[in-house]
Amino acid sequence: MNVSINKDTKIYCSFSKTAGNKGCEFFNKSFAKYNIDALYKSFSINNINDAYKAALCLKFSGCAIAMPFKKQAYELVTYKDESAELSKSVNTIIFDHNTDTSIGYNTDYYATDIILKPYIKTYKIINILGNGGLSTAVQAKCRDLGFEVNLITRENWNTIKDLKDSLIFNCTSVNNIEVKPNNVFIDCIIGTSTGDEFHKYQSHKQFTLYTNLIYEV
């Protein structure tokens, strides 16, 4: 059933350096599927502080935050749930316009739990590429799961080529990273099989935060 847009329609959005369509497709279809009076729009921004203020002013109900703004968003929200506190980054914000406050969450933290559960018994060490807002969420959940974290950044990037029989999680925007075929390589980038799976799980969690409904596949 299609929901008509009216004065009471809730508005959700995503803020990122370069806006994409994945979130729009998923959330607008999901809102229609569950007959929810809401719409979703993605925005390209340069300044997360200004975008956050605009969302408050325009009374958006919630928003998703993409790289490279997740760590900055952590500093902007009024309150933080456990996922955000542990991650030290925020990728989902819910606004309460009755009190002019906001709550920050990190659904990457929850998605990491699902993605890595199959590897807990096989690997003790995880190699995480990058140290941005996604990486800090993945690092936090990995430590919760009992992994020893080996962080690979620009300073030691060349060590990737030496990894073998290892678990690797790419939390950067770098495409086509070459690793030895005996490694398990989890890529966060949308368009890769693991990236699409990861973002599916974190989007389902966002849907629950936005609507208080469990997304049924």
C-alpha cells in the first residue's frame, strides 16, 4: 500500500560525503511495505555540524551518518547508547523534538556481531584495515567477541601482503585490495558480497531504531 506524503509524514535521511541510493531504495520500500507514513532521502554534505543543525531545525525524525563523519557525529548527539559509547562513533541518530535532544547509536557494531560469529572458533586474531568511524565500531565488537585486534593503517599498510591464513576486515574505502587467497577477507564496501551483507544487517537495525519494528526478511 502506498502512503501519501502529508504534514505528519516523518522524514529520515542519510548524510555522507557522496550520497548514494541504497538507503533510499531500502527504507522507502520498507516504509511502504509496513504502511509507515515516512520517507527517506540521502544528502551529500561537507559539514556534519551544519547538517545536524538542519535536521534538528527541519524536525527530521532520524538520520544515518556515513564516512567520514561518524566520529564527528559522536560529539554532536545529546545521548549515546552502549553501541555508540563503545565504538566512539555514531552512524544513526534519533531526534526527540519535544526536548530538542538526540540519541546516537552505531548499527555497524551490531552488524559486526552477525558477520563475525562464524569465525569466532577458528580465528583468535583479526586484522582490521583503517581507523575511521566504521573501524572503531568493528574494533569494539571484535574485542567483545574475544578477538585480538591487529590494526593496519597507512603507517603499516604494506604488512597486508604478508598476511596468510588470517581473518581480515576492510573498514576503509580502498577498493580492490589484494590479499593472499588463503585469507578470509571481509570487505565493507557496498557492491562487494560481504559489503552488501554487512550493510543489510546494519540497515535492518536502523529500521528497528526508526520504527520500533523488527524487519522481517
